Amino acid sequence: MTTAKTDEVVKEAPAAASLSDQRERDRMRRRLARKRGGGWWPYVFLAPWFVGLAGLTIYPMLDSLYLSFTDFDLLTPPEWVGTKNYEHMFAEDPVFWDSVHATLLYVAVSVPLKLALALGVAMLLNRDLKGIGLYRAAFYLPSLLGGAVAVAIVWRQVFGGDGLFNDFLSWFGIKGQDWISSPDTAIYTLILLAVWQFGTPMVIFLAGLKQLPRDVYEAAAIDGAGPATRFFKITLPLLTPIVFFNVILQIIDAFKTFTPAFVISNGSGGPLNSTMLYSLYLYKKGFTDLEMGYASAMAWVLFLVIAGFTAVNFIASRYWVHYDD
């Protein structure tokens, strides 16, 4: 028995020594990797970014979270009021719900229309034609100009009572109206302005279309698949990651829309709060009424709503977004 145990110990000794050598080699390899990676130098170069993240993003967010539980008018020190701002927001402020209704309508209508138009134009521009670059630049131009105050002012003139849109309708014998001043149509002028700015998602769609394999379309054409079949069975499924990316970006951008609503309604959100988008009402409470605590509470509600919509989209993407694997 003693001899057998001795033999086992002798056999295990090289194995233990080999394991120790392997661990030593792993430690040497990690040390070499750290040296090749520059040691602490990458963190030194990243330090300004971390300082900016902490000072310009994280600290202001935490400070606004604190202010959302206070009564703060920018002129006197904030006074702690607990959840009073949130209770007033959800239970006692009808304008808040008007802004929620206007914003949800704006998002629900403008985002699908903008993405549909962007994809359609991208497919038209996905061709090797003479001067195609000029056409692509022309279609992208509204996205560069659409957020400007000057464009919003022009938009207000176009859809006014004596605007160009009514002149266009008069050619067909249709009597127009002041579309900006009507509570039934004012929000749709903002939606139309948003849809007109389809250039950014169009460029992203165009980049995705350029990556689709040509041989799949050739095989489908040989099998007799028509344009509609190729679009719904090939293009759209292969493009779903790009569609998902654009949906996320456009929903976030739509929730934050401010400038068109402010300019077209002269900062009032009228008529009858029909263009009182959430960001406009947040601005009014914070910088017009000097209720910065209440505005901070609204900002955090908006943050949570956008985060919720984004999370739902990511969860739902498992069922309709198709990747290469």
C-alpha cells in the first residue's frame, strides 16, 4: 500500500509542477499584455473625458434629481417639498396632460411617416446614375435646415391664412384656412415639418441598402419574384437592424422636439395647447414661470418615459429584428 501511494505522489508531482508553470506563464502573459497596452497611460488620456462625464453629465443629472423634490425658483435657495411636484404634475396640472397628449400624437404619427418616406427615397437613390450624389445631397439638405429657427418661421408663414399652402389649394378650388391657428390642425403642421426632415434616417437606410447582397436579389429574380415580393421578403428582413436603429433614434429625437413648437406657436403652445409639446412645457415651467423644481421633475419623467420606450423596443426587437446569425 505504501509503495502504491508513493507511486501516486510521484506521478502527481509533475502534473502539479506543470500546473504551476502554466500559472506562471499566464501571469507573465498578463504582465506583457499590460505593458503592451501602455499600463496606466490610456487612463491618463481618458481622464479628461471621465472628468467631463462626471462634471457635465452625472453631477447635473443627480442635482436635477434632487431639485425635482424641491421648490426652486432660481433666485432663492431650494426648499425641500418631497414628492409634491410629482403629485401636482399627475393629479392637478391639466396642461401637463395636454402636453403629454400632444407629444404622444406627434411621436406616433411623425416617426412612422418619416421612416417610411426615408426608406422609400433611399431605395430610389440606391442606384448608379449620373449625378446621383447631387440628388442625395439635395434630399439630405432639409435635415440640416429643419431645426433652424428661420425654417420654422417660414413654415408658420406657409401654413398661415394667406400662406403658400392655401394658394396651392386655391388652384383646385379648395378654400383653405389658417392651419396654424386651428387646434385641430396645428399639431399636424409640426408633424409635416418633422417628416420633411427625413434626410438623416434616409442616409442611414441608404448605407444599409448598399450592404445587401446582390446575389440574393438575382436568385429571387430568376425564381420570378416581383418588386413587392423582393421588398417584403428580402429587403425589409435584411434591413431590420437598420430599421431598429432608426426607430430608436427618431423616437428619442421626437420626444425632445422643442424649436418648431416654440417658434410656430410663439412660445405659447397654442391654440388651446394643441402644440404644447412636452419639451416646450418643460421650458415654460423652468424659465418662464421660474418653477425649476417642477421642471426638473418633468425632465426626470421624460427621461424615464424615453428609457421605457427604448427598453420596450429592445425587448420587442427579439421577435422582428434579424441579424446575420
